Amino acid sequence: MPTADAPVAGTAVDGDRIAALFAAQRQGVAVRRVSFDYAARLVALERLRDALVRREADIVAALAADFGKPATEVLLTEILPVRQEIAHARRHLRRWMRPRRVRPTLGLIGTAARVRPEPKGVCLIIAPWNYPLNLALGPLVSALAAGNAVMLKPSELAPATSTLIASLIAETFPPGLVAVVEGDAAVAERLLALPFDHIFFTGSPAVGRIVMAAAARTLASVTLELGGKSPAIVGPGADPRKAARWIAWGKFANAGQTCIAPDHVFVHRSVADRLVAALEAEIARAYGADPSARRHSPDYARIVSRRHADRLHDLIESATAAGAQVLAGGEADPVARYVAPTLIARTTLDMAVSQEEIFGPVLPVIAYDDLDQVIARIDAGPKPLALYVFDRSRSFAEAITARTSSGAVGINLTLAHFLHVGLPFGGIGQSGIGAAHGEHGFRAFSHEKAILRDRFSVTPLLFPPYTPLVQRLVRLTLRLLG
Ligand code: NAD
């Protein structure tokens, strides 16, 4: 564990430097409120976009080094979302920043009301390893659009991407505006001790609790983008082939290390066999016809670390030892950080695979007869980050949407809601607090300042001394307004 002043994670970041960076950003807050205006924010966003274009090959190489992520997947799931956030923010920033007029209320006739978004100040972003670029720079776009200075801590578990982010940011922004601090939990804890104005955390629910406890000490506001088990439900009216295409992509892209990946699938018994056959066909189509081809597929990512690969291997082994059946895949080579795309059936609730977030390419397929039982089971657990429904019937999807609570619902698709910049992206309860993306991200990093200006209001008529006339006016006001 690094001590207070020891260098951390290969970079010369120490406690004093963290404190100095924070102090410099803090000192600039008052000036930035005026100088970091619309035009300056556009420039900052353009600079970030240019850096992403300039360093594209380095980004692809870093993600290949960290977990063998296919280049096309890097473009689609790491670079595209951030560039899209930038383009969207540039297009709409003027409107987002504009003070909104609010109609006067009856009691305050003669006043003018506005809500003006202002930057929170100095914000902390802590990112996870699974989409290490996207989930570090996506929130940064929102934070800059909202006019903040940012300290950003990438994940130490994706070290090549962490180093790349540090250099990309250092050549793009002065540290007084954006500073990257590399390192592990100890560094994160040191950062969390500082009085940030907002903390934007993406990661596990367990660490989310630590972050929120730390934020309580300084009363920083938080956005927590957490995880959990996101179910898919395939109804009796689903097209099994279409469902399988989306589920296989959602589950096996990034080797299942996706916060909104379908964790497990409930399938109506009448279509279960067809869905499993279609999933097997989809795995073969996407990653190779046999285990050896899949093992060497350039389109299939590796698990981030030996420890995580061991954990997934254990999940499969312990489930099969307890009676679960592997329908496809099941092979794992933790040393090479490889876990095959795996379908597993006959899981029971007491198995670890049914209890913890799988976060890997292992898909339990659970046949159901009674939808009420599926809904009761979802309701009994923590609220999921995403819930997916597959069925041709809109009323089936609508009924499930109405009867369950989750961060988002995807109907006849998976993951794609992440790419819709107009939708709030976030969880509820244990899957998170607050929302990211587009205007929702801008608001997360802004304070909505209420401004009320007197023009010809009659409120002073109610000021003391409380003469009989004032008393009568107060009574009248009460009757009129209440
Ligand atoms: P994690 O919680 O282990 O780590 C996330 C970040 O927190 C890292 O930067 C890490 O260094 C830091 N951290 C670790 N321990 C800490 C501590 N004690 N105090 C402060 N910071 C600490 O998560 P992970 O393993 O990187 O990511 C996987 C989890 O993240 C999964 O649960 C997944 O569902 C979730 N996730 C959620 C989203 C989302 O948008 N909702 C996106 C990606 C991942």
C-alpha cells in the first residue's frame, strides 16, 4: 500500500502533489465562474475532441494491452460514446447554460424569477476499469461543459489506459483545469478526503458506499454510477433469433465486463429451447464455430485480471458442482485471462452465480412458466441498473416496465440506451444515484441557482409592525394562496 508521500502506481503522485493540485484548482474557482464562459467551454470540448482524434491509435493500443479489446470494439464502445457526448454538448451547450425564466407565482407578483445553472466548482471523477476511457472522459465532458475544474482518477486495473489518459489530458489541459491522478484505492481515499464540490463515481456498489460515506464528511454532492444484476426477460411472444442476437452482443461484448450487460436471462419455457439454440448459433457466428476458434478470435476480449478470471472460473465450477448444466462454453484459462462465452442452465438461487454480479461472459438461462414469479424475484433483489424485455407484444413489455423498478429498460435490444445521449443514464437504489449523459450530465455537475428580483412586489405590505391592517392582509393572502 502506498504511504502518504510515496509515489503511487508508477507516477510521481504523492499526497502533497494531490493537495497542491486541488489547491490550485480551488483557487481558480472564482475567476473561472466568469472566464470559463460558453466560448471557453466550447474550446475546451474541441480540444478534447482533437486529442481523441490525434491519439486514436494510442487509445486502441492501450485497450489492447489492458484486456485484448478488439480495435473495432474500442471505436464503438470507448471512443464513439465520448465523441458523441462532446458533439452533443457543443450543439446544445448554449441552451443548457441559458438562465431559465420561471413564471411569477400569485403571491410574488411583481418579481422576476430565473434559474441559472452555475458550475459546482472543483469536481472529482473516479473511473472503473471496464470501459476505462469512456467512463473517465464521458463524465469529464459533462463536467467541463458545466464549467468545472476536474480531478480525474482512472482505474489502476487498466494501467495502459490510465497512463494514456494522464498523458492525453496533460497535453490538452492545464492542471489547474483538469488534472489526472493515477493510482489505486489508497490514492482514491486521499482524494476523497478533500472537500470537492461534487464527486462522480463509477464502480461497484461496495466502493460506492465508501465514496458516499466520504462525501458525507464534506457534504459533497454525489453521482454514483454503480452496477448489479441486470436481468433480461424473453417472453412467449419473442423472436428468439432476434433476442439471441442482442443478448449475445450485450453479454459477450467486452467479455461480459459491462455494467449494463444482461446478467442472466429468464425465458418463457415455450421458447427456451429455440432461444438457447439461437444463442449458440450467435456465439458461433460472432466468435467462431468451435472452442479453439473462439479462444483465438480477434473479436473477443480478455478478462481484465487473473483474479477476475479466477473468480469467473470459480463461478462456473461451483455452479456445475452444485448441479448446474453448461450448455455452451465453460472453458476457462485464467492464466491467459480467457473465459469462453458460456451458457449455463439449471442454476439455483443459492449459487454464487445467482447472487453476485457476474460481470463476465457467463449467461445463466432460466426457463420460467409464471411471469409473476419472475417479477417477484426481480423485486426481491436490489434494483437493477438495466432491465431488458424481448417480446413482439408491446403490452407485455409495458406491463413489465410498469411492474418493476430499474435504472433503465431496453425493449427488444440491449446496451443501446447507453448510446442515446438524450436519455438519462443512471441507476436507482443500489444501482446508483443521479444520472449521466447529455443535459443530465451537465445538470449533475451544475448547481441550479434560484434568482428572484423585485420589481414592484407588494410583499413589504406584510412587514411589521403587524397592525390590524397587516393582520387582515395576511389573512387575505392566506385565503388567496392556500
Ligand atoms: P471498483 O468499485 O472496484 O473500482 C472503481 C474505482 O474505485 C477505481 O478507480 C478504484 O481505484 C476505486 N476504488 C477502489 N477501492 C476504493 C476505495 N476503497 N475507496 C475509493 N475508491 C476506490 O469497480 P470496478 O471493479 O473498477 O468496476 C466494476 C464495477 O463497476 C461493477 O460493479 C460494474 O457494474 C460497475 N460499473 C458501473 C457502471 C455504470 O455506469 N453504472 C459502469 C461501469 C462499471
